[in-house]
Amino acid sequence: MNSHWVEIDLAALRHNCRVLRRRLAPGARMLAVVKSDAYGHGMLAAARTLQGEGVTAFGVAEVHEGVLLRQAGIKGDIVVFLGADQDSLPEVTRHGLQPVVFDRRQVAAISRLACQTGIRIGVHLKVDTGMGRLGILPAEVAGFVAFLLDQEGVYLAGVMSHFPMADTADSGPSQEQNRLFAEVLKRAGRAGESGMAAHIANSAALLRYPDVHWDLVRPGIALYGCAAGNDAWAGGDGLKPVMSFKSRIIQVKEVPAGTGVSYGHTFVTSRPGRLAVLPLGYNDGFLRVLSNRAEVLVRGRRAPQRGRICMNVTMIEVTDIPGVVAGDEVVLLGAQQGERISAEEVAGWMGTINYEVLCLFGNSNPRVYVAEEEEPK
Ligand SMILES: *Cc1c(COP(=O)(O)O)cnc(C)c1O
């Protein structure tokens, strides 16, 4: 038995997938983003679950992730957001992955390999329409596409871009960017290329801007039941958080007033009370920056974290929660008896965003999968 673990609710993942698909514009298909081990939820379990829901396109950051998906029996389109370097190209052909491209030499190398192996490789052209990150600029699109279409064995499976501000209150920049994307698609000769998928929308754009869905929509965070950004729909929209982070108390002790707690005695008790010891710490993603800030759930109530969080040990105060004993379950993220600690709340204590909390907790702890039966409709 693990002393701390993340619980992944696959029924909640299925639920979120259905909720999001209902909100797709007519004709748009979902590309489920499962990079970074599905934001800490476990890439293979997440992808299998989503494939079971009928999802036929997946997004990963790197080639090796795509290979793992294929080896686990995932079918359909697998788009590799960071593209493929020379060394990983053989894996791309062997497993039928679709790399993102943004460099002519890259396209030429893919073409050479395609000709050698007799396989046609689909690529997605990444255009920087305002993200200020990966991709060619709109002015380069026409020339790049002409070059690409000349390369044997390579076909344009998609033209994609990304929003930097779909999660902010002002919709102006995203609408303006989508107009530029429409222009880019014209330059890419969208009309001539049947089967070329246009895609730009992430979770925030999926939920807020149906007019930017185009052919493919790429939700990540919303599939995992979390809010994309702080504005507009934090936690709402009928999505269910998929991840919880749990542990069990290993000791409860009565202490007098004036007891210094953990390294540096950054917390000193002001009254007689009870402290409880948790068998986890910053090694498990419960970062030291959370010291004297975080709260956890015990017996459905909030208990404050006390003193410095250590590598493998964390102290909490349970003075105001009657009956706490060693062995009691503790929830560091997620719900317990109607009370909840959200990834957004933890992110606030850590000075970061919910995405980082999911990756950190999820990729630092053993995962336990649950798929509770859904209520009958
Ligand atoms: C990570 C990523 C997404 C998903 O973004 P969310 O905000 O999690 O929905 C979509 N597209 C690209 C290119 C990404 O890198």
C-alpha cells in the first residue's frame, strides 16, 4: 500500500470528454492533448479511456510519447507538437505519427525517408499567428506550403496555430488572431487540399469561442476537469476534476503551547493542541513553498499545514477536528465528504497555475485508477 498516491477518476475523464464534445462546433473533431503523461494523469490510461469514448486524434509533445501510444494500441492521428528531429524520424514512419513542421530542412528530411520507405507522411504546419513561440510567420506560409507540396511522400495533414490569450477576459486579441489564421489558411490553399485539418483552439477557446473551432479542437486542461485560466468559467461548465492527491496520517500527538514545529520552527503552537504527521513532502510534489500556506482535508474538514514541509514529512494541525487518529485519510487535492481543495486553490498557494499543480502531483506520485460506475441516465 502506498503512503501517498494520486487517484485518477477515469469516469470523470469520460464525463468531461462527453461534455466537451457536445460543445464542439458542427464538423469539428476533438484532438485530445495527452502530453506530459496526460498532465500527470497517466498518458496510456487517459488515451485508452478517451479512445473508448471514440476520440480519434491525440496530441503529444515528443515522438517517444507517440511511440508509447502506438505500442499501447492507440489508433488514429497522433500529432507531435514539437516535431521530429533527424534521429527520431524512423520512429515517425514506423508508427505513423504526424509531426508538426516549421523548418524546410525538416520537411526535406521527412520526404527523403518517406521515399525510402514508400510511406506517405502527414505533417502539420505550425504557424505563429501571435503566440510568439514555435512556428513560421504568416508571411512565410505561401512559400513554405509550395515547397512542402513539392516534396514527395509528404502531405499537409494540417495547418495549426495556438492562442496565447484565449483564457483572458478580453476576447479581442483571440478574435483578431483567428482572422489572421483564416488568412493563413487561404494562403495555405485550404480549398485545394481536401483533408487538411485547420486547428487553433485549446480548452479555453473550445469553451468560449465556437467560431474558432475549425476542423480540430485541442483540449487539454478541460479534459482533466480544470479551469483554463482564471477568467470566465473557473471550475464551471459541468466538468469534473479527474485527479485527487491523498495520503494517510501516520501519527497524531498532543502538544503543549509553545511547541516549535519542524525545521527552523517557522510555526510555534500558541495553545495546547494536536498535530498530525503525513508521510510525504517536497519529494512528492508537495513543495516547500506551500509551508504554512496549504490546507488539507481530514474527516471532511480543513486542517492547516504547519511548519516547514520536509523532503518526506509534512505536519498538519488537527486541534479543531475531533477524533482524528493515525490511519485517517488525508486529501491534499480533491474532495472529501463534500469539502474540496481544487488545483486552482493549490496553485494560488504555490504562486503558479493549475496545469503545473497537476503535472507536479501527478508525475511525482504513484497513480491509482478508479472508474466509478456512472449514475443511470
Ligand atoms: C498543451 C497544448 C494544448 C492544450 O492546451 P489546454 O490549455 O490544456 O487546453 C493545445 N495545443 C497545443 C499546441 C499545446 O501545446
